[in-house]
Amino acid sequence: MRFNPRRFITAVAMTITAFSFVFCTPKNLVVAQGNNLPDASAGGQAQARGGLQTPPSMQNQGAPSGEQLQGGGKLPNNAGQEFRSYDLTPYTGYLQNQDKPEQAIVDWLIRETGTDPWFTSPFGFMNATRDKLSVYHTREMHEVVSGIVDRFVSGEKDPQVLSLRVMTVGSPNWRSQAHLLMQHVNVDSPGVQAWLLSKENAALVLNQLRQRTDTRQVHALDMITHNGQTQKLASTRGRNYVRNVKRAATGWPPYEPETGEIQEGYQLSISPLLSVDGASIDCVIDAKIDQVDKLNAVELDLPLPNAQIHRAQIDVPQVVSWKLHERFRWPSDMVLLLSCGVIASPERPQSSVPLLNLNMLTGTTPGRADALMFIAFRGRAADNLTSTLTTPHISSGASAPNRGRY
């Protein structure tokens, strides 16, 4: 038979079509897919009967990363970390009317440990609710946490009284008479001095200050607070000034002043924490003083439509600020005295005769004073404490109540 190339090509095409029809029916297609896909129960390692393998990029698609899979969902304990839960109800149960009393415990833990142990190696965490504190960390860290928690749950639950007295003295020479009555202690904040006094000596120093004509008492109160909680005091007032001049919408006068306000005064927050036996007290003091030293006048020449000049004046505030953020520890039966140095006075003195300025004669700067703060622990609010003056005690030795942490 004579070979016909056209018939041969037609026959080959029909054979290929028939082969594709047999192996591409829906039933065979499902079987082929089932054999070629990895077995999910085997973790994507099964292979098809035909020897085909799923690409590595398609295996374990949607599963967690390898870093998350390690350890089988367990927390790392390479440093011997332990999980412990601390009961806070003996403390928070007394503060039913206070929102989130457990926050004070967390704040003091951070002050004691710093933030690094909770965000660096070894792995650890801390979580607080009103009823319990959950901590996962090393055994050494649990000892620190337990010591702070005990001061809350095993310490004083009743409201405590902290006596706070803020005074200003025009000259720092008050130290010449009071030096032997005070015990100097170290302070990290620049320009700040601190002393410890017995309650008897503190009364004598206060009496010496009251006899001076340049002494002014700014604030004096017995602050009632629960152990470890933060109390805030503030005495501010607004001072207006012309900060800008803008065109008037009415047309005349052509320009109108735009005023601003600066709050000057002092803001103080204090957080005391007693030891379990009440023999010592830790206290974090955060104070801020802002004062407008003066308003510098600046003349502006503003154009008018008739080619003339309109003169106006704005004020540029000269603000003096001072801050203190320090932690102190001292025996609860003594008084802590802080001197902030000659700084902006938290209360600007008002002269009865404004035109009579004696500052040029006395050599003092207006609005400057040595700010003093007396802090004394007086015990439970329900107790009636009294103090009796005795022979002054000359201080000797030195200690450092400041822990150097916030």
C-alpha cells in the first residue's frame, strides 16, 4: 500500500485525542489530584504515586512560622523561669471605691526593677488584675516581686497621713543656723539638697524659718492616702499675653490682638510606700514649677491701606521652669527636708506698692526663692499624733535614702 503522509498525520491526531479523553475524565482527574497533593496528616510529606512532589513553597501553607512552632507552644524557660500568681485581694479589697488600685503595685514594681527585665532576655511577663498578679520570670526576679507585693498585701491597709509643707525663703542663708540640726543625704537631681531631721529638730528649723521676714508658707496640709497610692497637688493660675496681631474682620480698627495664656504655678505628685513593719518609707516625688519671669514687648509696624503704618505690640514670654523626679527612702520616724535651690518661686509675691521696687536695693531677683519641702509620716489617719519639743540632736553620719530609680 502506498504511504500517504496526510492520512498518517490524521491518524496520529485522532489517537492523541482519544488518549486525552480517557485520562481527563472528571473521575480520573479527582484521583490524580488526590494522589499528587501532600497528605495533611503527614505534615505535607506524602508524595504522589507517579513520583511527583509538591513544591516546598506550597508545603505547610498557612501554618505558623518555624519560630512559633518550636517548643510545642510552651513558654521558653532557658533561664529557669517560673510562673507564679500573687493574690492581691488583701490589699485591693480595702479600695473598693478606687479605680484600678492594682496599678500602684505595677508602678512600684517597675520603679524597683526598671523596664529592661520585662522587655529583654530572659523572657518574662507581668499582668495584673484587681484580684491577682501573674508573673513569669526567673526565681531572682520573683524574690523582688514578692518583696514589693508583701508591702502592699501584708503592710498597712488603713489610710495613712503624710504631712507636707512647702515654703519659700528669699535667701539661702537660713542654713547657717540649721546646719547642725540636719543630716545631709545624697540626691541625684542636680541642684537639689536633702536632709533628714528628727521630728523635734524639724520643729526647731520651722520655728527659725517663721521668724524670718523673707519666709512665705506656700502650702501646708496633712495628706491622707492609702499605702502605695499616688496623690497629686496643683496650684496654677493663668497669665494672659498678646501672642499675635491679625487683621480685624470688621475693618476698623484694622488689626486686633490675639491673646494666649500660660499656666504658672506648681504641680506635685507624691507616692509613699511603707515597709511591712512600718519602720521605713519609700517616696517618689515628682514636682514641676513654671513661672513667667517677664513678658518681653516687641513692637510691630503693620501696613495700612492709605500707605501709613499701624503700630502694635506683642509679648514674648520668658518662662522659668524647674523639675524634680526623685525617689527617697528614710526612717518613718524622721522628717525629710528638700531644698530645690534658688529657683522660680512657685508663688510670685505681690507688692502692695507696685511702683516701689526694693529688689535693686536688696540685690535679689524678683520671683526667685529657695523652695523648701518638709515631708513627714504621721501614721494612721485614725490616730491622734502629737509631738513634744526636746533637746536638739546634732546629726552625725550619712546615709543615702535615694535609691537612684524611679
